Amino acid sequence: MKRYAQTLRLFWTTSVSAEMEYRANFVLTAIQSSLGLAGAVFVLWSLFRTGYQLGGWTWPEALLVVAAYTLLDGLQNTLLAPNRQQVGEMVREGTLDFVLLKPIDTQFWLSVRHVKIWGVPNLVLGVALAVFAWSQLDPSVGFLGLLRFIPPMLIGFVIVYALGYLLSTLTIWFVKLNNITIAMQSLLEAGRYPVTAYPHAYRIFFTFILPVAFMTTVPAQLVTGDAGSTALLAALGVAVGLLLLSRWFWRFALRHYTSASS
């Protein structure tokens, strides 16, 4: 475990040092993230201003969902996307062979090798929006209500990671999956707003097929008290199941991997 912690520290220190050479890009990303979040909040504000009923959600409750999506998007762009993109490139270029020879778990190496600071603005904005939305809720929610936001967000991150790694594993057979990756990101955009506000068929799809509901809607419901321990356990079950599936599928794919040197 100590060796893995030291490896993680080395990877991330090196990555952040390299990223800090392009600080102007970081500022531009922060501006872009702020404008994107402002646009999402404005859309919600416009809907509520006209009296539209968003599936029974109030203004601050809907903001919590946007905050959850913003946080996950920041975590994904910081920790997941940089590593997910490299798998296909390594298979195509034959450099995956060198990773397989290293005395460290391959999935761990491929999952944490790179970190990008461009997702940090979304993390900051997501936290700020979550705190603001919480402050607008009924006082009975209390500070413990805000703390209930943390466990399901961590679970949602695991779900996003597992889904992304399952997709990346397909590059063992199909090297170019850019279109599928974009489609996956588009589907995850559905989590920007409460899943329960969608038509019935979409609610089923975003709960049982692509579990977006467990990533953004359930965390908000746990804060407001509209969901309880059953929903949290269900989200945990989905996360563990997908994580185990991604692990099994990666090992299965490696058994069918044709080395570039073979």
C-alpha cells in the first residue's frame, strides 16, 4: 500500500508541475467553467421564474443537482478523462506493453497516471453552489444535511470512474472510440438536472441503464430528506457492482490483448 501511495504522489506531483507551465490556459478554463455554470443556473432560473414545475423540485433543490453535476464534471476532468484518453493511444502505439511489464497493478497505473488541473475550477464552483443552495433550503435541514451530500458524491464518482473504464477497456479491441466517448459524455449531461423531472421512460433509463440518477439526483435528495438510507445503499450497490465489473472486464480484455511486439 505504501508503494502505491508513493507512486500516486510521484505521478500527481509530476503532472501538476507540468500543467502549471500553462497557467494562462488554467485562467481561460476557469472563465469557461464559470460561464458554463452561469448558463445552467440561468436556464433553471428562467424555468422557475415562469412558474414551471420541475418535477416537484424547488429552486434550491434543483441547484443542488446542478452542484452535484458540476462537482462530478470537475472530478472527471481532473482525475478520470486524462487517463481514460490514454488507454486507446497506448494500445494503438504499442506502449501498453511497457505498462504491463511494470511491477504494479496495470489498472491502477492507467487510472492515476495523469492529473489535470483544468477541472479544479468546476470543483470550486460546485462546492460554492452546493453551499449556496443549502443556505436557501429550509433551516430544518441543518448542517448535517449538507454533510449527507458527501458520501453519495463519492459513490457517484466511483460510478463515473467504472463506466469510463468499461468504455476505455473496449479500446483493446476497438482502438478509436472517440465518438462513443462523446456520446457517453452527452448522456451524462442529463445529470445536470433532476432525473425525476424527465418523462417516465427517461427516468427508468437514467436510473437502471445509465445510472445518472445515483450520481446527481440522489445526493440532492439525501440532503433534502427526500431519499433515505435505502437510496444510499442502492447507489453503493450500483457503484460496487460496476467497479467489480470494470475490474473483471479489464482482466478479460488483457487475456485477449495482442502485444505490439508479438
